[in-house]
Amino acid sequence: MARSDPQNHAAGGDVEASGRRQFLKRSAFASAAIGAATLPTAANAADAAANLPPNVPEWMKAQGAGFLNPPYGQPSPFEKGVVRKLPDAPAAFPSATRTPLQNLFGTITPNGLFFERHHGGVPAINPDAHRLMVHGLVDRPLLLSMNDLMRYPSVSRVHYLECSGNSAAEWFRPAGKTAQDIHGLVSCAEWTGVPLSIILDEAGVKPEGKWLLAEGADAAAMTRSVPLDKAMNDALLVYAQNGEMLRPEQGYPVRLFLPGFEGNMSIKWLRRIKVGTAPFHTREETSKYSDLMPDGSARQFTFVMDAKSVITTPSGGQKLLQQGFHEISGIAWTGSGRIRAVDVSVDGGRTWREATLQGPVQSMALTRFRLPWRWNGEPAILQSRATDETGYTQPTRSQLIAVRGQNSLYHYNAIQSWRVAAGGEVTNVHA
Ligand SMILES: Nc1nc2c(c(=O)[nH]1)N[C@H]1C(S)=C(S)[C@@H](COP(=O)(O)O)O[C@H]1N2
Ligand SMILES: [Mo]
């Protein structure tokens, strides 16, 4: 089939994935108007043809492989290019890896591809040796083992998580090449855990308690202040992700999860919650995670992530192999509830069409959008623009910069532009 060159796939899984979609469409529509089949490029094209219908392929003539040992499943070896992106330069200390958004489907990020952001590396924590302490302005301080925590009533909810530093390099120039480079610090999962309100009620927050301090058990001792309202409303103490216990890199054995808030506040490896009267002004909310404005003032406690979207197919680094039908598809999200609409432009924002949203559209979760498109082979600029249930619409780059200036790093949510060249190559541009 089209997937005939695994080396090429490893180097640029996005291009190859686009080839695969072409192949699937050809299969579905047989020899209809979609376009002529591309022959495999492998040297052994004759062998490949011998495995195509109506012939019986080699792999039907012998017993298949046995079970894996260790018996934890892995993707097909032909998908080996679909991986988290490590930092470009080997760093003394690990910082972040990015999700290959252009290779994913639907809205759930597989656990092995969920982005990572660590300020002090990943601690190795034996859950039996871990405790969550709840203290400060409470009637009954708690010291909870994982067994204690997991006895409380639990919920499962689908939510995205985005680092507020996502897309930060785009403040200045078109820096990233792929959706993974530019938007890969967002992922989405089904989280399971105990509502924080249950644990706070158990401890009994005193009337003067208004803010929490949440602290992680990593070398960074990542520490943030959380308003009590948020803690009582929808915050979770999460121990499972997409049906299995958290991965070490996502905060095993327990993390705080604050839906719709900047990722930094969802403290991993959570060891301590202290109730106080006011914010604690920790390092991570004074020197970092504040936004320097054009007038020299700094915005602090910018918790809610504004609406954002990106077209993942086609996207930077991919190549349209032929003219004619292509499905434009991408993801949209907002920290203010549900996505209400996504508009798509193929002419750099002059005209817009409303995309179809894949339901159910869940609150503070990635939402998949799709729009059919016929590419006439001429250069095009593809954009998506998300509007959320509050009526807020994702800004253009110039609208965003007009308000925020270019002194800050966090909370870049401008409309992304992908240029499709006449040859089909897709690149990141600032339109
Ligand atoms: N204890 C601890 N919690 C942390 C961090 C950290 O370095 N240490 N990084 C934060 C940041 S900046 C982000 S964006 C998210 C990333 O979560 P993930 O690695 O599960 O994607 O975790 C947050 N929680
Ligand atoms: Mo982050």
C-alpha cells in the first residue's frame, strides 16, 4: 500500500499519514473521481503488487506473531514516527515534549503521546510511600495514603490540558514547522479521580479560608495558589488517565487537575494542600506565569485559557499529493466551557465557512471540527477560528498583539495560518 517506506515515515510521519488518508479514500471510493492510485515507491514494487487484491498476501499464509512479552500493547511498528517531540537541543534538564497532533484522530490523546512539562524532572514515586497532606485553615487536617484517597467517591471527565507557554515562539516569528511544534503542548484525556470539594469538606475549611496552596513532590516543588471557588467547583484529585493509573510523567500517583486553567496549576505528584486567606505569591506566579503588558504592568493570576484552535490536517510539514477533495480537520478548545463554533477560511481570512463539530461537544475538552474542501491546485492559506459559549472569538495575530504587546510569553492563542503552495507543500506563515 501507500505506506511502503517506513524510513520516510519515521522522518516525516505527517507526510506519510497524509498518504495513508489518500489511500483510505481511494479504497473507499474505488476508482471514482478522487484520483488515480499512487503505486508503491518501494524497490520491490512487484512483490508489493503480489500482495494486493485479488492475490492472497503473504501475511495470510502463515500463523501471525504471538503475544507480546511484557504483555503491554504497542502501536504497529509502521507507526514508529508517531512520537512525542523531544527538545531540539539536548538539555541539561528535561523541560517539555510535544504531542504529534497532526498524526492523531478524534479528541483523546493516547497516554504515551500526552505532552509533558517538567520543571525538575520526573520523580520515581512508590504510591505506598506517598501521602497527600491537607492542612492550614481546616478543622481536621488530613494525611491521606493512596488507599485512603481511592476509597472516596470518584468521577471521570474528559478535559484538555494546555501549557500556557504553548505556541509562545509564535509571538515573534513563524517559528514552528508543524502543528506538533507550535501547538503540541495541548492534549486531552479522560481523567478519573476524587472531586477536591469532597476532600475539603472532609477537612472542613474554616470560614476565613479563601485560597489553597498546592505543592508537588518533585525536585521543583512546583507550588501554585488556587482560589477556593475553583477548588470547590470542578477541581479533581486525579489518579487515572484514559482508563489506567496516571503515567509517572503525568503525576503518578496523584495530581491536581483544574479544568480550563493554565496547565502549570495542575500540580503533578501532589503532596500538600494548605488552606490560607490569600494567594501565596510563589515563584511560579510572580517571576513566571505572569504576563508583562505593553504599559509595563504585569498581569498576574491569568488562570483561564482562552479559546484556541488549529487545523491538524492538512498542516505544516505535510504535502497535498493531488488536487480535488480533501477534508480539512482540526481541534478547538476553550477554558470557558464549550466550543460553540469553528469557522474555517481557505483564503487567509477573507471568507469563512462554518465547520462541523464532532459531538458530543464537552466542556473544556478538545473538540474535533471538519470541513470538506476541494483544492484547485492554487496557493491557499488555511485558518481556523474558534468561538466559545461565552461568545469569545479567537483573535487574529494582529488583534492579539494590539492588546497584549510582545513582551510576554504565555497565553498566545492567535489564529494559525497554514500556507498551501502550488506544489502542495504546507508551511507555517503569519498571514
Ligand atoms: N509538580 C509539578 N507539577 C507540574 C509541573 C511540574 O514541573 N511539577 N509542570 C506544570 C506545567 S508547566 C504543566 S503545563 C503541566 C503539564 O502536565 P503534563 O506533563 O501532564 O502534560 O503540569 C504542571 N504541573
Ligand atoms: Mo506549562
